[in-house]
Amino acid sequence: MVLGLANKIIAYRLNLSPRTVEAYRAQLMSKLGVRSLAEAVQIAMEAGLEPRGAILRTHPEA
């Protein structure tokens, strides 16, 4: 999420369906008590959860 990737790309990289990624993202945002992805990313960055490196595989449609 911190990298700003679309659900479709995250799903491809993790070998999950896009709907599963959407569900996980919604659950995480609910637990964090935020309404926007920007708020979730801000909390992650403040907690020191910055990305350490991107997964090299990309979605064939990207």
C-alpha cells in the first residue's frame, strides 16, 4: 500500500485475487480507523513501515 500500487498489481505480485486484496485493504483500514488510503499510508510511514524494496514481478498489463 505504501508504494501506491493498485489492487490488481498487488494481487498479481502476491498470487491473490484482486477481490481478496480489496478485502484485506478494507479490513486493515477499518482496524486503523481510517477512511482513506492516504490516512493508512500516513500511519504506516509514521510507524516506520516504509517500503524496503519493490517486488520485481510486475503485472503483464501494467
